[in-house]
Amino acid sequence: MAEGLSSGLVSNLLNTLRAAGAAFGPISTYVQLHTASPGAAGTTAVSAGAGTRIAAVLSGSSGGSALTLSADVGPWTNGGSSETLSHLSVWSAASGGTFEFSIALSASKTWAAADTFTLKTLSVGLSPQAT
């Protein structure tokens, strides 16, 4: 017998995360940019140039597959601060709401006033899975 999480459990857990605890199905979540790790509450180092959250739609998980973006998110336009983006946080609402998770960008992005940033890929999975 293989050890690890079953693909069905992984999909159910990921879909619950995607739906912020609601019934499984497509749901919008909101992404916010950060200049360092967002911390356990998701509120640390929010980008001064792009502190607003933008709606994103995550695909559903089946067979244990990761959640992925259904379409590009953004663009954010830098409102005037030179900074380096390194992380993002995912929330259940455009303001307030529930902090769901954070992710480090695969490469930091230096940006200045009037630059734009578009999130093209995002993948969230759980492991180990039994195979």
C-alpha cells in the first residue's frame, strides 16, 4: 500500500481552500502583492505600489491535481513606489476577508512607478500523495 494522501482527499482539501470553505465549485479569490513574506496573517510587507487585491479564478482540483489560475491576474500598476515584489497572498475578499495562503514568487520582480505586473501562473498542491 502506498503512503500519503489520497488523490480524492487532496482534491477535496484543495477545492475547500479554493472555495474558502464553501461548497466545491468555481469561486473568485483575490491576490495581493508583497515585498517580503506576508507572515502568518498575510498582512506583512504589502506592496506600497500595488496594495490592492485583484480577483483571480482558480481551476478546480480533480484526481489530486494542483489548483491553477484559469486566466491571467492583473495588471497591477505601480502607483509610484520603487520596490521589489517577492511574494503574494491569496484572500477570500477584495478587502477584509480571510487570508487563505501565501506564495513566494519564483523570481523577485523589481518595479518602479508606472510599471505593471501581471500574474500569469499560479499552482497550489498538496503532497505527499499515495500513488
